[in-house]
Amino acid sequence: MLDKLFRFPLHNPLHFLGCALVVVGLPLNKVVMSIGTIWLISNVVLEANYSLYWSKIKRNSILILVLLIFGLHLIGVLWSQDIEFAFKDIRTKLPLLALPLALIAKPLEKKYRLTVLLLFLVTLFITSGMNSFQLLSGKVAELGDIRYMSRFGSHIRYSLLIVFGFSIGGYFLFFLRNIALKIIGFLSLVWFSYYMMISGVASGLIAWLGVIVTFIIVAISRIRNKVFRYGTIVVSVGILIALSWKTIQVFSTNFSGYDIENLATHSTSGNDYFHDTSNVMLENGNPIMLYIVEEELRACWNAKSTLDYDGTDNKSQPLKATLIRYLTSLGLRKDFDGCAQLTKEDVLNVEQGITSITAVEGGLNARIDELKTEIYNYKMGNSPSGNSMLQRIEYWKVATYIIRNNFLFGVGTGDVQKEFNKGYEAINSPLESTYRNRTHNQFLAMWVAFGLVGFILFILLWVLVLKNSIQNRNILGLTFAVISILSFLPEDTLETQQGVTFVSFFLGFIPWWTKRNEKWL
């Protein structure tokens, strides 16, 4: 309509502007992201080329499945009691309707596609640089939680954007011929890999490894020499086995390097050490429950800090427990001599509730240590509350309980949280009320809300995305599918605005039916 009104092609550049707003807003700002979504669908409505739209929509089975899934959210209101929650959920999921519909009914012109991807990468570079500065400047350590590294939304959702930026970098480097794009691709691979290592977000790391494995499989499939191909497969499998074995070793808890039979019995002050050799809990590779003299710790700590040794830290945790774990992480004994070696920064860390020096340093080692502690606590029968991985086990237990009782039709769009609250009570979950959240698994979330039909439709959607990506050698589509599917396992990605916008936009933006020899960019 605007093209005819102004006698100038406006709708295509307006479509590009809407895409630009979405990809810049995704890592940066929810308001910009929302404006871009509204802009895109409004532009399609104003252009009003409905016969062309329909011809594209009816031939796109991925879009049809997306529309059916969104339709379930509308129909699911009929058997929901909490209507307010139902409409809130529908508002959150609106990008699932708007973005694929707008981008498949009116695909973005080829001349704009590369610019959109570059804008996404540039915004990721800027925001990840600011996040990294937040970590390296010590601000994250001061706040006492690595999640504060992410200044632009959820650290989990942001990590998925970083991983997709990594996959775009790989696409540029390995599959495009332009030298400038190859350089950008190389820089993206290096920087985003570094970012994933220092941020230590488990969900993002899993997706990142998934993308790397995907690139390796694709590379192997392109090797024409059979001997070289099979040799590469053998080497790759060998590396995978070695990494798996190393992972098992890393997460094993033992007193390796400690002579349990010949532990020192007295501190330099002559006091008896307390040793609990039955407790194999480690902090940064060191046993926590060895070489403890509480009276010496109390005297030394109370001389260094205004927080009482027998009180709590700034996270309301028992301060002495935080102190003992922190000293252990430094490889120090828990006596007067060990405590005396703490610097002012160390004292501040303990006061803030930081239990390990690795948490201050951040990165992958910190996350591994955290996971090891969670696993040990679970083995010892302690409460999973506050442990992100173990909480998910409880979430999934409740989800399967709800599914057994609502197998075919689910609980409806609005009653998910209400049924989860009931489920925690029904299975007598040890989770504290503060931590009793929803599914944290998108596949289970679909089944809980919409029953077997919703689960099957959701599975079919991603099977089709994978199938078309593999058949048409759509590398970017394949890595996007891998990232999305892997994120659905530990997270309910589509339950947040940033997550659902990321998935919805690229479901519409990436051309799933591009022929093998047809250049998309």
C-alpha cells in the first residue's frame, strides 16, 4: 500500500529495518526487540499483498506447525481456570505467531540478509565486551554471583545468542568465500569461545559444544577420500572418549594427594585438628573437612572482620561454613595461620558469601566446582534447594507427575504454575517454596500444558527443521536447530520474551527450503 501511495518501494526497506531492530534488540534491549516485532508484522499488514502471503504460507509446513502450536495456546484457555495467567502466557508467546508469519509470508530481500547477520554480530561483540569488562573489572566478584556478568538480560538466554553468534562466525569462515567475512567469522569464533569459557553458563556451554560437534560432523561428511574420512571419524571418536573419561575424573570426589593415615594432629599453636575423613566433599580440589581448628578460626576472623564468625554472611549463609570452604579453595588449613593469610579482598569475598576463589575468578572452573558440590550434596541426601542442576531434577519429577495425571490434553494454558504448586506437595518435594519453579524443559512444558498432542506437534516441528536443514545442507539452519533443541532440554526457552523472540525470529529468517546450490547470501 505504501509503495503505491509514495510511488517508491518502501515496504522492503521497512522490512529490513524491522529485522534490524529485532536482532539489535535481542542481545541489547527488550523494548527495541518488541518494537522490531511490532514493526515487522505492521509492515506486512500495511503492504496487504495477501494472495502472495497465502501462497507462501500454505507451502511452508514449518510455519503451519508453528501456527498450530500457537493455536494450542489459544485453545488451551478453554480448560484453564487461571485465565489471567493464560493471557499473560499468550502475550509472552506472541512473537511465535508474529515473527515466523511476517518473515515467511514476506521473506527479507537477499541484499539485506547479510547486513542483518552482521548487525547481530556487532551488537553481540559490543554487549559481550561490556559484560566481560564487568567481570574483569571485579564488579562481578564484588556482587558475588557470576550471573551479574550479564548486563542485558538473563545470562542463560544471552549465552544462547552468543552460541548462535559463534555458529554464524563458523558459517562465515568455512562456507563463504569473501575474505572480509572470513576474518569476521574467525574473530567471532575466537571471541565468542572465550566468552563462553569465562561466563561458564552450563546451558550455553552444552549448546556451544553441540555446535562444535555439528561443524565437525559436517566437515567429515564433506571429505571425499574414504580413507581420510574414516580416519578422521576414528580420531574424533577417540577424542570424544578421552574427553568423556576426563569429565568423569573431574567430577569424581576423592582425597587424591592426601595421606589420610598420616594427617598432622596439631596446629602450630598446639591445638587439636578436627579431621572428618568420611566426608569427601572438595572445594577447588581440596578436602573441606580436614585441618580445622574452630577456636583459632574464630579468634583470627573476628580480628579481621566486623561480621561475627558465628553469625551469617551477606547471603544469610553461616559465615563459618563460608570461611572454611573459602580457605579450603585456597589450599590453606582452617586454623589461625591459614586465616592470617587472607587478604583484605579475601575477607570481603567471604563477607559477601563467596565460598571459593574459583567463583571470584569466574569461568569454566568455577562452574565445574559448583556442579561438583551440587552432585556431592545430592549424593549425601541434602536438599537440592539453591542448586540449579539438582533443582531441575525436582522440576522434572513434578512435570512427569502432572503428565501422568493429564496425559492426553494437559492442564491448559493458564494452569501450569498452579498444577506445579500442587505437584510439589503431592510428591513431598524437598525443594523450599522459594525454588519451586516450573518445568525448565520445553518438551515437558508442552506436554504439561497441552498433553500428548502438544508434545507431538512440538517434536514434529524440530524434526522437520532438522530434516530440511540436513537435506538442503543448510548449515546455519542446522546449528540454529541444534542450539534450540539443546536449550530446550535444561530450560523452558519459549517461556521468556528473549528466548521466544530468538527462536521465533530465526525460524522465520532462515530459509529452510533453500536448494543446495542456491546462494542465500
